Amino acid sequence: MSKTKIVGQSVHRKDAARKVTGRILHVGNIEMPGLLQVAVLRSPYPHARIIGIQKSRAEAMEGVVLVLTGAEIAAMPDVDPYFGPAFKDQPILAIDRVLHVGDPVVAVVAVDRRRAEDALELIEVDYEPLPVVLDVLEAAKSGSPLVHQEFKPAGVFADLDHMEAGEKSNVCYHFKLRTGDVEAAFREADRIFEDTFTSPPAQHMPMEPHVTLVYLDEDEKVNVWTATQSPSFVRTQLSTTLGLPMNRIRVRVPYLGGGYGAKLYGKLEPLVALLALETRRPVRYALSREEEFQTITKHGAVARLKTAVKDGVITGRRCEVFFDTGAYADIGPRIVHKSGYTSAGPYRIPNVRIDSFCVYTNKPPAGAFRGFGVPQVIWAYESQMDIISRELDIDPVQFRMHHALEEGEPFATGTPVHSFGLKESLEQAAEAIEWSGPRPQNNATKVRGKGIASGVKAVLTPSISGAVVMMNSDGSVNVLSSTVEMGQGSDTVLAQIAAEELGVCFDQVHLVQPDTDVTPYDTITAGSRSTYHMGNAVRMASMKIKAQLFGVAARALEANLEDLVARDGRIFVSGSQESGMSMRDVFLAKFGSLGTTIIGEAIFEPRAIPTDPETGRSEKCTEYWFPSASAAEVEVDLETGQVKVVKFLSVGDTGTAINPRHCHQQLLGAAITQLGMTLFEEMVFEEGQLLNGSLLDYQIPSVKDLPEHFESILVEVPHETGPFGAKGVGETGTLTVSPAIANAIEDATGVRIRDLPITPEKILRGLAEKDPKPGRAEVPQ
Amino acid sequence: MKQEVLLRVNGRDEKLFLEDADTLLEALRDHLQLWSVREGCGVGACGTCTVLLDGRPVSACFILASRVKGREITTVEGLGKEGALHPVQEAFIEQRALQCGYCTPGFVLTVKALLEENPSPTRAAAAEYLEGNLCRCGCYPDILRAVEAAKEAKD
Ligand code: FES
Ligand code: FES
């Protein structure tokens, strides 16, 4: 491949100046005459029947424009009162039952937020409490109280077309994988290891909570401004919800104040669209932080692993993973499927049996979170890899290296792996933490240890990205893409790709922000897919423009097409840049006038072969893999149980890095979040009530939680069909953090923690159990 | 009940009609359209609504507007002279100390105040000062580098 000029450079973000000055557009800044605000009355019960709602006092309050209930929505002709990306199970407002604390029940629209909130106090709802199921394992058992009586597939996404309608169970999706004969492996094993690992529900916590604004324009078209990661999906959802053609709905997305998976699929949009249609006024609903906790969460999970070992080698593994998807499935089934098939790890294991379950409970709904369920399964298999290697007295890094899949070998699904820098990532992590160096020093009360972990995630496949690239006669370029800039730097990376392909400078490329009237379909901005998928679409569209430019230039310059080069805004015969043509000249030669445009469009839609419903096998379950490794050195205070992460290395196989500096930033940013999830983040429930549902009570990492040494390493194994060899990187940094820390803690203390988060109390309890000393202070349970 | 409140914001006197319960955040956003001041938690725990009050960082969501009459309030809209960026803003760009940028105005103002109080803070002192500002994108390493860069720019 010839040397690239802009791809591979750490150019600055396109939006940096607008962000340091606070001028960047968010949905919260959009002003509109007569804009109304929303407040929502939510359920105080985890499960209850709605007996009656009295709302007339609220309706009579000055400044209140509309008070709407779910029963009223259900009675609207043409409106579909239920929505959801996998199953249509979520009512816009509760109709006859509430299924979790915080379930929306009544919406008030008023002239301002305070008025709307005050009106909520005047609404009375009578409930009859119903049996509740909160524990994911209980919920999965037959005979437990049912959250939904039946469930209906949404039928929107190709990769979810195997969802089946069901009833009389809380398990809404069950993924199975069967490779080899796992029972035979257990019979013939010399050692069998059985462990259970848990991850709690947690919060995404984008600093900008969800916010949606809807108005009708003079043509009665439904205009939506919303903080979403999936504008194309939102349009499809609203079309179904409202019974309107897709071209009567326009979804626009400005910049997001973070997403991390929280802002995917339909969230506030169906409700706000209805409120705007009912009031015929512009309406905005901005969630409070407390409501954010009740709207979407990261899946809590229980993973049971049983692993057979013979002669120091893993011969079989059985995984049972239960994902708590809360009261509504949201995208839970896709998470269970995609993380499910990776839950035995990126290792050579001949006999594998996986059962991964998506389970309803009476908790707030769980959806996509940076890593898409994979951190929960890596937490399990990488913790167990260390348990086994310690027990067998084999070096944990060597143990992993011995089992790690190599280029072309089949994954547990049967799919051969390509561009798979797993071993390289492990090696780099081990070297950076000085794995074979001397043991860190201890003192009387503080002990140190090192830990390492590796893992892999597969990109969502199939999925689709469309792009339109438009070049103007002055050589400037507009890229029309529905990829949402939520901080990950997609505007910058896509501009680098277009500039590279078209031979113009980076500053000449402008990204048109998502607008379903203008920018083509894109599945979602998530899952580390945009650089690869949208990057390919933008590159292909740019190539089509280039072909046209070259056609004109070849005639004008009397040159062969193959000899032409586009660079620095000029087209010339290779080796003679001076004698070429500027873009302006090419446009003049083609059109005879300025102000003209050339358009290229492309749709990139890599296919997958669906996994077999009984065996989970597929010759191609994914388009690419992104391996990760983490290495940690920790210091544990034996008296307080406090863990200090002294050193942390995040290693990721990004493919060719389009913007290396930003890849590092993705790895480290993701790792910081996951450090929080490892050491303290947890939504704590008691009888279905969330006990820490505000930022006063739920802690996320601050600058003080940074490890002293904190670095990232890029392993660039080019992908043959990636744009310039690139893959994705948004989630890589989250994948292997938790087990690396737990493994380091065991190395330091001998205590093995199996339940996240790793709190000081759990460590003290572990120390006390390991070494019960008379007189040691009682540790609270 | 609305009352007239005189606020001094970014060097200008602003006459607003506010309710007693209106926070400084509401006054700045809803009445003066200063969109850099953002609500992340509403309970004084995240720092996205940070403004400078007589040069010191405070959470605008947690202060009643009527309590800060006549005091000097600064938002990032008031930084930088004649369209040029403030050195702290330059440092944030240079060190790439932002991703989504939602937390950035709050951080920029807090760093400005930090360097005015302590022109050459250690890494630990900077971390201590910035603890109340949260960044879920996890730009902390870059933000600490921006503090270093801004500190050198001042030297
Ligand atoms: S919004 Fe004011 S501190 Fe969070
Ligand atoms: S840059 Fe996104 S929260 Fe700080």
C-alpha cells in the first residue's frame, strides 16, 4: 500500500475550538418560540397494576398544557403504544401495569419545567402491588413471577431476525453454542474448575442526560432533534409508533455530551413526538440525572464457568451466562447473542458448550454499554484463567499464550479469525508491566501484585453504513453521514479518510451532521463499528468522485487514468505535480462553470452467516475482531482493604490507526470508566428500589482515581478490508480491565474476588477468611 | 413571584426577572442563553455547571441566582479577548483534553481558577483541585497535561 498522507496522522479534532468555547450545539441549546417542557410521573413500585389515575387537578393548573396517560395513548388510532429494538415490549407510558420503579406513568407538558414538575404533585395514581422478581437467577427459573405474559419480536434488524415470540417465561432469548463434546472432556479431565462470577448493574452516566425536542413544521412534518446514537433507527421507530411514512419524520442529531451505549434506539423520542403532535407546539424533554438512572442501565450478569483441564491444557469449557435485562429487553438479546458466542474466550478449546440467557426482571431496563456485554464475560473467563494457571502452577501469561488463537484458526463458533493481534497484545502488556521482572516490594501493611488479562470482542455483523460525499468546484468537500459525533472523534477520522482518498487537505472536508432527510441510513453509532463501516462507505463514495475527476483530467492532460494521482488539491501525472490541474480546473473542464458539485455515494454492508440456532456455529459470525490486553500493578492496604492501582497498561489491536493519538485516548478513556466499574460502581437495589440513584450517592471515577502510571499501547495488525487497514477501538479499552485488577489483587494478597465491584469490604472479608486470626476485627458482612 | 435581579455576568450588568427558586444555572441558561453552563447532575456533584464567582469555581446548579447579585460571574463565553482563545483553552486544544466536550467549559474555568490561585501546582495539587469536575469520557490524563501546558504558557 502506498504511503498515506493524512491517514495515520494525529490531526486535531475538528470540533475542538467549538468545544473549549462551549459553542458546540447540543439539543439542550436549541431555542424555539413557544417551546414547552415535560415532566413525567414515575412508578414507585417495582411491579403493580394501575387501578386508576386522577389527573384533573393537574390539568387545571395554570401553565399546564397537556396531561397524558398510557391508556390514552393506547386508545389513539394509528399509534402503536409499544416500542423496542428487539421486542415490542415497552409502552410509551405504562398502560395497565408498571414493571419497575421509575417506569413512566403520566406525562405533563407545561410552559416551563418547574410548572410541569409542580403539576406532578397533583396527580393521583392508585396501584395494586403485584409479585416481584428481582434476582436474575430466580427470574430465569420456571414458575417465577412473570414480568411479561408474552413477547413479540420487533422485526427491525437483520441480525435479530431469529428472535422468536414467546410466553410464560422471563427468558426472552437463549443463545446456544455447541462445539465438540464437552461432557466427554469433563469425563476425561484430570482437573475440573467451577466458578461463578458476577457483575452488578451500573450506569453509563453520559454527562449530558437524554434530551429530545420535537416540533411540527409548517408542512406538519415531525421534526425531531434528539441526543441519540441511532438517528436512522429512531426514524424507523417513530414511523411505526406514529403510523407515518418515513419521509414525514426528520431526525437530526447535533453533538452528544457522551453516549457510551445509553443513547441507542428509541428512548424519549416516541413520547415527545406524541406530546408535540397532541399539543401542536414544540416540546422538549430533558431527563434529570435521577431519571437517567431509571431509564437505561448496564446489564448485571452472572456467569458460571466449568472448565476441564488435561495435562495442563484446557480441553473443554461450559459457560452459563445470565444477563439481567430489567423490565424491558431493549437491545439485551443482541448483547446476549454477540457476547454469548465469545464467552469461552479467544482460546483454542476443542469442546465448548455455551448457554447465554436474556432475562426479564423488575428492574430498570438494561441496554448497550461500551463493550456490549463482553466485559461481563471476560471478567469471568479471564479471572478463571488465572485461577487455573495458579492452581496448576503455570505462568498465567504463558498459559494464555499457549491457548491463544492464531491467524486463521477457528473461533468457538467455527469462524476462522483474521487480523487477530491477541498474542501481540498480551506480549506487549506483559513487557510493559515487566512481567518477568522482580516482584514489587511490599511493606508491613501494604502489599503489591501484578495482573494481566486478555480478551476479544467481535464487531456487530451484519450492519449497514451509507455515505454521500459531495465535492464542490473549489475542492472543498461535504461528507453526509449518519454517524453521530459523541466525543469519539468520528468527524475527524471520517474527514481524514475522505481527504486521503480525494487528495484534498483535511481542513477542506466538512462533516454534515446526522439528518435523516439528508444523510443516508446507518445502523448505529456504537460497537466500535464506525471507523470501519462508515469509514469504508466514505472511502468508497470518495473513490467514485475521484473516478469522475480522473476521467476529466485524463482527457485534459492527455494522460492515462492509471498514471494519475490526487494530492494537495491537485490532480497530476505521477511524478509531475506542477503540470497537473487544480480541482477548480477539473470542474471548469467538466462543467464550464463554478459552484458545481460532483457526488459519490456508497453503501457498505458486510454480511455474516447467521449462527445456527442449535449449535451457534457460523463460518462467518463477524466482520472483524478486536483483541485487548490489560496489565496492572496494584497496592492493597491490608488494614483498610483499599486498592490503589499503581500502574495500568491498556493494549488494543486497532488495525491501522487512522489517528493514533485519538486511538490512545479511546483506550485510556474506556479503561478509566471500567476502573470505576471494577472498584466501586454499582447500582444498589433493595426490594426493587434503587438506593444510590443520584450522583451524590453513585460515584464515578474522578481525576484522583487515575493510576500513577497509566499508558496505552496500540498493536496495529492491519485488517485487509478495513479502510486503510483500520478496525474499531471505542470499546477495546473496557474489555480486560476488571480481571487484570482482580488478578493483580490475588497476586498481592492471595484473595480471589469473584463479584464486582472489588470493594475494600470484600477484600477484608477475603483476608479474614484466608487467614482467620484471633482478635482480628469483625468484618461486616 | 418574579423579581428583578441584577447580575454581573462576563463583565456586563444584566437585569433579569427571576423567581425566588431560580438557580444561577437557570438564570444563565434560560435567561442569558449562556449554553456553556450545563446541567449534569443538578446536585452540585459533577461540575459541568461550573462558573467562576469572583474568580472561584462554584456549581451554578446549587446556588440561587438572587444570592449572587452584584458579584462577578464568569462563564467561558467571557474568556479570551477579542475573539482569541484564553491560554487555558489553547492548552485544552493542544493537549486534546476533551472528547464529547460536555464537561470542558467547567474544566477550563476550574483550571483557570487553579492557576490563578497557584501558578505552578504539582500534579497532586491539580488533581485535588479538579476532583469535583467529572469527565465520563475519561480525558483526565489529557486534562492534567493541559494544566501543565497552561502553566508553562503562563511562566
Ligand atoms: S450540574 Fe451542577 S454540579 Fe452537576
Ligand atoms: S469530554 Fe466527555 S465528559 Fe468530558
